[in-house]
Amino acid sequence: MQLTQVTVIDGQTAGISGDMLLGALIDAGAEVTAIQDILNLIPHHFPQCTSVKLTAIEVKTHGFRSRRAELAIDEKAEETRAGQLIQATELIASSGKLSNRAKAFAS
């Protein structure tokens, strides 16, 4: 019998910030290079953004060790419409190495 590990993230009680969640996922084994590969697609499909760089830093606070994810984003100061963000998200999801399920979730 094969056991499957499942992680449940329930942010309804206290919430969670995106950078904290990303840092926790990296700490749990998500590959920074794979995430950066997806982030590198953003400037190709969203011209207002010129670059996105991910850094994962190990931190220790009050005896706990974890990873903090930091994103450095360079962008042009232009108005962005919601439709542009939706279209860019769908293009990025479809051009990345994601499963069909992940692409549908992103859309």
C-alpha cells in the first residue's frame, strides 16, 4: 500500500501572505529554479513588467528556522487593466511547464 502525503493550507482562520506561503513551499521542497522559470515568463506576456527575480533566504527568528521568499520586480509605471492581468496570467500558465490542472487553476 502506497501512502500519499497531503499538505492542507487553510488561510481562513488567520490568513497568510503570498511571500510567506511561497517561502514555506520552497522550504518544503519546491525548487526555486522551477519557480524562477515561471516568473521569467511574466515580462514576455506582460510588457509593463520588465523583470521578476526570486530570492529565498533562510531566516531564524525566536528559535524557528524557515525560508523567506523575496521578489524584486521592475515595472513600468503605467495603468494596468484587469483584463490585461487576466490575459497575461492565462498566457503565462499556458506557456509554462505546468500540468493541465495547474493551468486551469491559474486561469
